[in-house]
Amino acid sequence: MNSNKKQWLLTILTSFILTAAFGQPKEPGPFDFGKMWTFENPPKEWFLKEYQYNLDNSWFDAGRKSALRFASWCSASFVSPNGLVMTNHHCSEPVVSELQKEGENFDKNGFYASTYAEERRNPELFVEQLIIVADITDKMKAKLANVANDSEKMAKTEEAMASVKKEYSTMSGWEGLRTQVVTYYSGGKYSLYGYKRYDDVRLVFIPEQEVAFFGGDPDNFTYPRYNLDCTFWRVYDENGKPMNTNDNYFKFNTDGIAEGTPVFVIGNPGSTERYRTVAQLEYDRDYRYPVDVAFFTDRMKVLQEQQAISPNDDTKNTIFSLANTLKATKGTLNGLNDPDLFARKVKMEEKIRANSTGKTYWDDMAKYYTVLSKYGSELRFLAPSPFSGKVLPLLYAINDYLKLAEANPESAELEGMEKKMSEMAPAVNDPKEVKLFAMVLKELNDFAQPDDEYLRTILDGRTPEVAAKEILSKTVFADEKDLSKLLDKKTKKFLRKKDDLITAAPLLADQYKKAVDAFQSTGPARKAIEQNIAGEVFKVYGSALPPDATFTLRISDGRVKGYEYNGTTAPFKTTYAGMYDRYYSFDGKSPWSLPQRWLTPSMDLLKSPMNFVCTPDIIGGNSGSPIINVKRELVGLVFDGNIESLPGKFIFDDESNRTVAVHAGGIVAALRYVYKADRLVAELTGN
């Protein structure tokens, strides 16, 4: 039986096993590929059918021009006629610290500019507004029509993009805009986006970190939730005046939603992988994400131990970042291990293949991942990283020296390399570095393949912990004088030196190189297969399915809706009273502590809504996205998804997948009752 038939049989067998074990798999859902619709192809018929909203082009144009990209990592929107911009606190954190004056601490005390003159500019910050979009699919395909070679196609694609951008730069309506070619459906469709960039962006308001990120990592990706995760900035024009955005902004509606209200999220979702094949998803499930979970778990543990001994804000922030990534990774992995969700991906692939008679793209992709699965752990664990310690970089420096010394023992470069190794050598005597090296060896051993001869040679029957300790304590690199003597001799002495660290260097370096080469050398071919498969999906569904997220502007629809969880029901909204309940339930201890000025709330604040959930499709990059109703009124601010939303990386399922948002009424309540920010309240509400 040939390999193509084997893989096809394996796919059918997987479906059969899932059916036998868990019953008949659910059919693929109509929105398994999500609801991240592009503005050039919004599903007007769907909006009319589902919500009875007959939305015209002017509605979408106004929504598009009121939304923004915030720097290169978040979303935002204009929320007043005077250039006021709203995004999340966690989106603003990277660009506010340098705005603090001596004695100020925004994390602890927040910031509010009561006048225009007090608003503070960060010259590094920018926001972008999508002004115009053009379909350039025909132009791109014409330029690539005669390119067959995969590697050549990648280069030609870049050339074609540059050519189209140059062509449009002089067209009416495109002058002065930053252009971006966006590839959809792995090359099935191309769009050209024209952005207007605003560089004068000034801070107006940011709350304290305790209330913006109330509940910290334990509450992250959960709901019910209690976060004032918002910030306000203002865009100024070239004359130093607040930008006139009277034609393009979302008006605040502090009471614009109820259970079941249709809503729309407009933002820039970062990336999804919903068009990956079953073979790719099996690799993700069995290798990619388990390796990532181990990587982040181990490094978080090391940092937590360091933090316990010597508390440090930078370490604390790094721990949070890793914890956030770890929770997201685990959520995706759990989704891949969900038999119903995975079966839906299998059945969708079967459906597409049934309409692609004679095509072997899926089998060809599976062959690549059979090989790549042998290197998944090395690609992650052997990559140079500050989180993996200083011994790995030393090993790679030793390997570079060995290779050059063997090839050219008289090379003038050797002296510099010897100096570099000598400077790196003290790491082998650092107990912390010994522990990190043992961690790396253990990770490699935990994910070892049967034919990983390199690892058996290094361990030599020892546990990773014992091997790391013995290798580093007995090496010539552990003694400065001995190392100096060895390096003073001819290079052949170094090459002949019996030393476990020197022996390990080429073994680990070569294995890492094999892993990198395996992925990089097959990249163009795998990309070409993805394009072919996307083309087959496109033949079946056309543009009825939204493309994967690309950190470009999308509109996603849904309803305000609670959900069942933990044997009870999550309400569609939370209130400030709930935040105080958690504060007192945890005795005011971090991360459920509150700033001093929050400790005497009024009844008006307590009964105000704070957060809410709805069903639109979001992912990283959507942070800071406005949530609007059909009147284009802003009713909420996206800041997170619930834990059930994390499989959204590869499949969308709105049964319990929820977008978590700050309620517009909650934002105004905090500004009015806690911060006494009357100027900002008046600007947002018109009152």
C-alpha cells in the first residue's frame, strides 16, 4: 500500500475510533472557522438573517474608520469627537512608564489629566486608522502566474507585493498612507490596506494596576470577572490641537445592552490556525503544545523560586507573562484533546477532501510532519534563551570553536573565540546555571525519541540532574587556570581533550541545527501545500468562511449572553459589588487588593455594572477592541476571553466561548464616583 493511501486510511481510522469511543462525532459547525469577518467582505446576508439588521456600506465604513490599531500589539477606537482614544490598561502599560515624573507611580496611583495641557505624549506611540481597502487578487496572481518553484515563489511574492504597493502609492485616495498587502486563504485572496498613522498620542487617564488587573493571574481567562482594564489617550493633529474626529467615533452608551442584545467587536485579532490540516493538528496536540507547556512550566517554577528569595518587579512581570502564555497554551492543548472538537476538524477535512478527488495535499503534509515530529522538542528546548541559562550558549561557543579549529587551526579568529569562551566559563560553577542545565537535559529526556543517540551519549546512564552536575563540575571550564593553560596550547590539544562538556557541545549543537534545518528547509514546501489546501477549501466555500486572523481589522458578531459553568450559571454581567465581595473574601490580599481610594464605595458605584460577556469571536490582538451595538454605540471594551475560548486558536465554538469586556457603564461609573474625572465623563457622555 502506498503512503498516500496509508495516510488516508489513518484519517478514516481516526474518525472511526473517535466514533466508537465517544459516539457519532458532531458535524462541523457553520462557524468552525470563526466569525472574524473582513470589512471588504462582511456577511451582510448573515447579519440580516440572524439579527434582522440590513446594514449598508456606510455602516461598515463608519465602523472601520472609528476603529484603530494601537501601536503594533492591540486594538483601540475613537470615542469622542475630540480625538479621544480608548484601549486597555494592559495595552498601554508598555508605553506609560516613561511618562511618569519624579515621585509618580502610575501602577500604584493611576493618572488623570484634568486639562488638555496636562495630557502627556509618548513620542514612540502611534495609532493607525484603516482608510481604504483594495482587492488586488487578480494583480498578484497575474504577477505570480508563471512561478512554479516554491522557493522562487516566496521571493516573487515579495517582489509582487512591493510592485503593487508602489503602483497604488500615487493613486488618488492613497497618497500619504502606509500600505500593507494582506494575504488571505494562504494566497487565495490578496487585499491592499491603506492606513493613516497618528504619531501625536497623549495619555489622558489610566487607573491603578490593582483595579485594572484585579484578581491577577488566578482570575486571568476566567469569568465572572471584575477588571477596570481601560485607558484613555488623545490624538492631536499637526497643529498640536485635539484631532477633530466628529465623523468617526463611537458614542458611549452606558446602558446599551441586555441579555441577548446583538453586538459587534471591531478590532485586530492577532493570529489563528483554523485552516491547519488534521496532521498538523495532531503534531500540535502530541508535540508542539506539550513541549511548550513543559517549557513554560519549568521556567515559571525557576523564576518563582528566584522571586521568593529576592522579590523584583521585573521578575514578577516576567512570571505573569509566562503564566499568561502557559494558561493560553494549556487551553489550546485541552481543546485539541477534546474528542468532539477534534472530530469536527477530522470531519471537515473529510468533507473538503471528498470534493478534491485525486489531490494528495493532505497526505503530502502528513509526510512532512512525520519527520518534523522527531525534532519538535529540540527546536524548543535547545534554542538559545535567557530562560534556559548560560550553559547552552557556552556549549554553542565551544562547538563553533571546535569546527573552526578543525577546519583552520591557524585562524586568527580563534583568539577572539577563546576570549569569549573564557568569559562565559564561570557559568559552569554557578549553582543556578547547573540547575538550569539539568532542567534542559531533563526536558530533552522527557520527550526523547527512541533513536536519540546524542542524548544517551551525554547522559551515559545518569539522571539529567547527576549528569549536569558531573559534566559541569569536572570540565576544564570549571577551573580558570586549567582553562587558560589549555587555551594557551596549540588548538590540537583542545581538540583532543577528553572532557564531557566539550564532547556534549557538538552533540547538542548539531541536534539543534538538525531541528532548525528540518523546519526551515521544508517551510516553503509546506507553505505551498497550505496554499493548495486553502485553495481547495476556497473552491468549496468561497469567501463565505472568514480567513485566519492576521492582525488586520475584522468585525465579529454575537450576542450578550451568559453561560453554564461549574454546575451553575454565569450572569451576562457583573457589578462592582461583586468586586468588593472578592476583595473581602480574600481579606484584601493581592491579587484581590484594592487602592486606598476604592475602599469607601458609594451605593451608586456598587450597583453599577462592571464587566460582561458576549459571544463574538476574538483572540490575542483584539485587546482594546470596541464592542458596539447596531446603532454603532460603544457598549463595552474587550479585554479577555474566558478559559473556554482558548481552543479558538484552531476552532471556534460559541457554546461556552465568551468574550470578556469592561461595561461602558462601569467605565463611566468609575470615572464619576471614584476618580471624579468630570471633564472625561462629560466628553464621553455629553452630559
